Amino acid sequence: MPVPHPYWLRDNCPCTECRNPRSGQKRFRIGDLPDGLTATEAVEDAAGLHVLWSDGHRSCYPAGWDARDEDSGLGDHRTEHGKRLWEAADFARGLPEADWPTYLADPEERIAVLAAVRRSGFAVLRGVPVEERRVLDVARTFGYVRDTNYGELFDVRVEPDAVNFAFTDAAVAPHTDNPYRDPVPTLQLLHCLRNDAAGGDSGLVDGFRAAALLRAEDPEAFALLARTPVPFRYRDRTADLAAEMPMIGLDPRGAIREIRFNNRSIDTLRSLRGAELDAFYAAYRRFAEITLRPELQLEFRLGPGDCLIFDNTRLLHARTAFEQATGGRHLQGCYADLDSLSSTLSVLRRNTAALDELEALFAGEGAGEYLGEAVTMAEHMLQAGALARAAGAPPALVAAALLHDIGHFHGSGLELMAGTDNRHGETAADWLSRYFPAAVTEPVRLHVPAKRYLCTAEPGYFAKLSPASVHTLSLQGGPMTPEDAAAFAAGPFAADAIAVRRWDEAAKDPAVSTPPFAEFRPLLLELMG
Amino acid sequence: MPVPHPYWLRDNCPCTECRNPRSGQKRFRIGDLPDGLTATEAVEDAAGLHVLWSDGHRSCYPAGWDARDEDSGLGDHRTEHGKRLWEAADFARGLPEADWPTYLADPEERIAVLAAVRRSGFAVLRGVPVEERRVLDVARTFGYVRDTNYGELFDVRVEPDAVNFAFTDAAVAPHTDNPYRDPVPTLQLLHCLRNDAAGGDSGLVDGFRAAALLRAEDPEAFALLARTPVPFRYRDRTADLAAEMPMIGLDPRGAIREIRFNNRSIDTLRSLRGAELDAFYAAYRRFAEITLRPELQLEFRLGPGDCLIFDNTRLLHARTAFEQATGGRHLQGCYADLDSLSSTLSVLRRNTAALDELEALFAGEGAGEYLGEAVTMAEHMLQAGALARAAGAPPALVAAALLHDIGHFHGSGLELMAGTDNRHGETAADWLSRYFPAAVTEPVRLHVPAKRYLCTAEPGYFAKLSPASVHTLSLQGGPMTPEDAAAFAAGPFAADAIAVRRWDEAAKDPAVSTPPFAEFRPLLLELMG
């Protein structure tokens, strides 16, 4: 049976010879595939599609491997698709915002804020401490600060003899920052430290919405702005920055992807001549008119402690003039990038989904019998976690105690391979390593050897084992030889594994009340980093 | 007389009402210009084009304001235009390289290195100290380090159980880094700390050249790669990065602007169907074949202390496999960006051009009489600079002493306005402020008031003035009142201005030999930062 698109299919072979299973990185070059590649055999069954290739390689594509999810077709979430293009009235019931302490403590709140930046282009954090440099802390919750000639951060306040217009008390019309930079900073943060002058309100305009309106109202003007690179430039004593990019950047399929709009920084346009030059200026003025339409102006006031995060490739930002005589206005800003924000959002979602699966397993399979003990599997692990916590163990060790036996689960959601008694530590550690650092996974991996070690190294330990544990010990290889025990004790994580082992042994008391899994979620999520 | 392209011309009005003369930033919005703008009068004479606009504004465009320079048409230097597209044989006589100490000491060497990165896509610095983290110092000579999930810097060496292919001893085919990131890091630096294993040679391929070859040999394949966004992705425990961009990125006019080439990181391409999907893979394989052609492989070996700087949006980099058993290989790398590199290059060129002009003025007008003194203008200033230097003054004060009287020059190259005796400090300081910080300009600005101050504040000072200086004192306003003197002494830079004044007074000795201007160039250039 021939397969369609053989090179595409083969390029997606999921086997571990072709790919690193953890990163998804391919191990071969596209040119390593032979010319004239075809399928010699192809069989589809319930498990998936099995292909024997003409070069002898075998691929197995699990059923549904090519399924699309809700994000399919949105690419990297940088174009207009999948975004909420807005006008001011869409936020009549409030801005996308969160309280800073809640944002820090609650991953669902972090997800909501980062998703709002990606979808609506902005969010506001309230209650960020009114202290210098805190804006950098905000950026570091989802990414990396982008240093520029303005510094790691910049102060937006009135400066004597300002070279840059932003550092005066004048009104600033809706614009994007740093159009003269490529790569342009894709995110901007503005943290308000003081704002008690009359005026100085903030404004945002959805540049994608403005561009979409231009496309609908005057497609030729839109096309002209999209195809004309504009020379943006900024000079001061120590910088001479130049970028030549269109005001409306499109992806290769024609979707709106990036807005650069800032008349202050447009240098002399020399690439157009004759009627096209006049047509360009007419299109530019029309786009400018749209950006100033009242229904597009989202106006609000930043107070001390508010931190605005916005997409500088999409939103135009503005401020009204203010009167210096009436008070002060001081924002601290910094730049960061959307790719890291999206990565953080994806990892947060992946991690919370994994915790949901774990919680469901504790509630489902976990209610089952635990190897003949008087407690359930879930009660056993929750008790172990609670004992570690009560002992003041570091978070990674609490997590290891809590999760040490998940290798006994078979949950399809976890795609766990069934662990034999001898292997369940390995199985659990391998699965956990997708999410947790070695400080969690390695004590889990070693908690079975730790039992075998203690039977050899600690007089009286064997006598304390429960009957079920004595039974499994023989399946696990029995006590270690003295040589193996010495090697184990010298290895990394041995002490941690032994600690987990002791909580493991102690966590079989049917009289003890066990905390719910949910209590451990914040600790687990923090460790997932 | 009607003017062509009135909005374009008006948008370029150079007057200080329309623009900040220091940054070139415009002070108006494009929509502030009225509808139906026309010229009421337009007169062209030797000085330039004088326009009276229908809204009453007057613009004066100096003759030649729209002249193109050698860089015109190259935009921001990011496309194939103006670059040297190369094959390996083009470097048969050596790589673009420089010695690290020379690079640091000599701005012409810095200019050569940075220009090579922009034009050929790379350069090598030799003799960078073989110490960890020094690669960051290299990046900071022209820009800002871009932090990523790999850290501020990354170590390229064999890691146990590496998730990323780079951290093994395997050969790595020509590729660009981080195609799954947008904005992608536009520059990469690799600093060799150790390379004594067998193998582990470095390779570079000009991706623009490879793409240009594909365009020439198979225009349809080129067009398909240029118009198909490819889903690049990288996942590990703490990151999930995705960018959807074409392998060959074009600017809106169709010039090659950016290459992303890395099969390791290509996720499942879902946007094409049917024959187009097969055509895409055929085009991709053809492009891959070109990148591997022997004549395109520039191969060399990095030794300890070598630091390779290259354009990650253009060059593909590679390494041969190496044998761990035979020795170690350790590079430290970091990312940075081309926009800052270009800015640094422009500022260096601007600064060396300004020093050339100053040096020419010292040699030309400077040979003229100095207000009736027994030394020339140039001798006077050079002596003042030498006296400050001999006194151990900080560099800014040496520069101020050296340049304090340039306000007397009329050099057209400097576009200096003639300074009256009373104003020549101001004139010099205004001109110098384009290049120098306040620590240089303000003592220059205040060196005339400092004389008036000393006449009041210091008994016996007046008696020491030369006859010419007594004459000019009266033109400069005579001794300060006691109130003015107190205010002057309390102001910033007063002590520095007084120091300059004393060297000024002392620098009129025809018997003293004066150092040449060139001796001061490194100090001046360092201050220009």
C-alpha cells in the first residue's frame, strides 16, 4: 500500500531513533533520506499506521498522531488569527487584570493573564509593589528582559532637555515603540510608581483592528502599506538605530502579523517615486486617521502599583498630556519578548494538565488496594507526602514522597507503562522527568533500592517491614550485597531516597487522616518551574 | 510653483519646530497636516528649497538634503543587497579577523570587524582571554546579550543525557540556531575555551548564497520555501517554544532577508495538502542539498581564545564530530542582536569622522593666530590638553581642555556658527554635545564665565591675565558681581570649568613643544562611547 507524502510522513517518524523523545528534536538531516523513498508495506490498525520504508526503516504512527487541537492553524499565535481584535467598548466591563499576589500564587491566574496578553494584546497587574526595578520582576515571571540602549529599564518621567519625546509632559499619540529596531521588542511593560499630576492618562489602540479596518475600507491603501518598507531611525549621542520594515507586516499568507506605527521615527522615504509616493502618504494618513477614531481608544489611568503588559507588535500606546505643576508622573518600563511569554503559558498549561491527571489518578486508581496494606494507594502516598511536609523536608522531597509510587498506576492519561515491583520506581521517575527536576525524580527512582540498601545497612530495619513489604522485597532482588550497599550510599540522592523510604514505610496507618491531593498542587507546580 | 509630493516633502521638513535636531524625531503627527496641503510659494536658490505652505508653515530644505550616500538603497542592511555573498574560496587568503587587544584599542579595527559581520556575516576575534564568561564582554563591545531559556550564556560541550543535540560529540550539519524563537537571536557568539579533541572543526555556510543559488536553479522551489510558514518547535522540561516562519524570509520587495534552517526543530507541517506538500519537501531537500555543497563549506578550526561572531539570520553553522576520548571541546556562546551592532558601527564611523574633521581644523584654521598671543590656536589648545593630561586630570577634563576653544573655528565641515568672544564656549559646547557627554561639554561651556568668576573671587588673578585676555574680558562682560560669582561656584561643573580655565591661561607658551592632535584621539574616542 503506497502512503501519501512519503517524505512528509517519514520526516514525522516518532521513533526514538529518529527523534529525541524529550525535546522532539530530530536526529537526522532531511538529505539523509534516500531519493525515491516509498513505503514497502503500510498497515493501519487500531494502534495506528505501521510503515516499512524502502530503506528498511520501520515507523509506527500512533492512531491520532496527526490530530489537530484547538490551537491548530494559529501557528505561533503572532498573527491576527485566533486573537480577539477589539474596540474600546469591548472592555466596558473591565480590563483583563489580576492582583499581583494572586498572580504569583495561583497558576490559573497566571495562565489567564498571559493568555490575555496573547489574545487581547494586554493585561494589567494591580498591586505590584511601588518600588523601583520591580518591573523587572514582573517581566521575569514569564520571560527575559531585553536590554537596549535605553538600559535594562527606562524611566518615563519628565527629563530636562529631553532628546526623546516620551520624557516630556506632552501628549503622546498612539504609537508602537522602537520601530527603528529589528528585532523590535515584542513586549513592553510599564509599571506606575507615581501618577498624581492632572492628565497623564493611558491609552491603547488595537493596531491589528485598525489595520483590519483599513483593509476593509481601502484594500489598496492596506496593500501599499503592507508592501512598502519604511525607513525608521533614531539617533542620539550614543545610538544610531535603523530598521526598514513596512508599517503593516504580513505573514507569507497575508495575515496581519506586526504593526510599526510611529511618525516621530520615520526617516526620509526614498524607495517610492511619482504617484506611488503620494498614494503612500494618502494611505498612511488614512491609517493614522483610523488609529485616532474615538471608538478605538481604550482609555484608563494607571495608578501606583499598576503594571501594564502589552504586545508592542500589535497595540499602539498613548498618553494624554499632563501638568507638571500639579504633581508627578513616573513609570518604569522595560522590554521583553512574546516567544518566552508563549512558552511560559504553554508550560503552565502543560503542567496544570499533568497535575489534573495526577489528581484524577489519585482519586480513581488511587482508591484501590495498596499491595495488601490497610490503606489505599492514594492514602499511602498522601500520608508519605504529609509526613515529609511535617518533617520540614524541602519541597522537592515532599513531592518525591507524595509521588513515589505512581509507577504502580496504569492510567492511560499518564501513558504509564505498568511497572513491575522492581521497576515501578524507574517507571515513575521516567514519567516525572517530563515535568520535575532531578531532586524530585531521583529519590523516586531510588526508593526501591533504598529499601534493599536499608535491609543490609541498618540492623533491625528488616524486622520493621510489613508482611507485604517483605514479600515484595524478594521480587525486588532482596537485600543488597555489602558492596552494592556501599556503592548506593556513595551515589547522588542516596540520602534523599532513604528519607523517602522511611516516610514510605511509615505511611500505612489507616487511623491517620490524609490531606487531599489539592493541598500539594501549589508546591508541585512551583517545582515544575 | 507647485512642489511634487507635498506630504512627503512636508513630512521631511528639517526645522526645529518639526523635529528635535538631536534625535531627528518628529514633533508632529502625520494627521496634524491639513487635508489638501499645497505649497503657496516655493523658491529654489543656492542655499536650498524654500517653501511657504498653504497652512502658513515655512520649510527650508538645504541644498542636497535628499542626497543619497553609499548606503542608500541598502535599507537597514539586513537583506542580501549590499552584502558580500560568498563561497569558501573567497576566504582562501584568510578570514575576516582581528586581534582582541587591537580590536579594543583601535576604533578602525572595531569598524572593520563590525563591518565584516554586516557584510560577510561573520568575523573572528583572536586572543580573547581563555576565561569563562568572556564571551559576554565581547558581545558588550557592540550590543546587548539576549537572555534565553538557555541562560545568559550557554556551554557547548558534551553533557550526559543531553536533551539538545548540540551538547553531544556528534557532527552537527549546517543550521541556524533557535528557529523556534521569534524574535530569533540575530547574532551568535562562540568563544572557544578548549578544543584539543580529534575533530570538532567549525563550518560556516552563507545561507543567503545558498538561497540565491536555489532561486537561480529552481525559482519555483525558492518561491515555495519563501511563501510557506514552517512550524519550528522546541520543548524541554521548562520550555515550549514555537515560531512559524518560512525557511527563506523575504522583505516585501522580494529580497532575501532571513534564513531559518534546522531540520531538528521542524514540527509537523500541516498547512499544505496534496501535491503542494510533496513539492514543498522536494524544494526543502533541494535547498538542503545546496547547503551541503563542498564549495559552500567554509571550514576552519577554533582554538582557545578565538571568538566567532556571526549573523544567525544568514549564516548556517556546523561542526564535525569529535572524539571525546582524545580530548575536550568547550565553547561558550551567547546571543545578541544585529540592530545594536549596526548602531555601534554607525556611531563609531560618525565619531571617527568627527575626529577627522577636528584634526583637520586643528591643522587648518588652528594654524592661525590666537587672539594676539604668541602661540597658534592649535598650539594653545594642544598645550591646554597636555597640561590637563600631565596634571592627571580625568579623561573628560583633558578633552575639555583640549577642545575648549573650538568655538573660535568657523570650519564648514563642523558647521560651526561663528562664536563671539562671549559665546564661543556655548558654541563649542553645543557642537560637542552631539558627540561628548556633559563632563566634556559643560566645562567647555563654562570656561569663559570661569574667567569672569576668578577675576572676582581670586585676589591677584586679574593681574596674571595676558593683555589679550584683559581685552577680551571686557567683551565678555567683565568680572562677575559677588552674587553671580557665588551662584557660579555653587553650580555643577564649576570646579571643572575653573580647572580648564587655569590650563587655558597657562597654555600660551611659545617655548613649549606641543603634542600632535593624534595623540588625543584614543582618549576622545573612548569618551564618545
